Amino acid sequence: MEVGRCSRCGAFYTNGGYVCPKCTSKDNFELSQFKDFIEENGIEVNSLSQVASETGISEKNLNRFLNYNGLEGYKKLFNI
């Protein structure tokens, strides 16, 4: 059994994924909010700071989302 550490709260957990079961719903909500924001604003987005201030999602979580499978293409918008 592999033990992971939650990227959001720091708790240890044994299921797969990036976050513990308690943080999964909040993570999914913020990820959906992030994707929607990018789709609506596209190239008008200048920085992760802008996304953070307009969505309320922390820059730490936004950076983490950019490393999720399937979101690598979003990095181009921020020159990362």
C-alpha cells in the first residue's frame, strides 16, 4: 500500500490521486472553476496572479493544476 501526502492539507492518505479524500471535492470544484475561467478568457489571461485574484484559487493550487495530466497545454498561456 502506497501512502501519499495531500497537496492541499498535508494529511496522509492511501488512495491514488493528488489529494486526500477530504480535499477531493474542493480540488475538483477549483479545477473546474480554473478550466472555465481559461475557456472564457483565453489569451486575455496574463498571469496566474490574475487568475488567482479573479477566481479566489490560490496560486499554489493553480501551479499544481498545471501539472495535472491533460492540462499541460494551459502552461503555454502563462509561459511556463
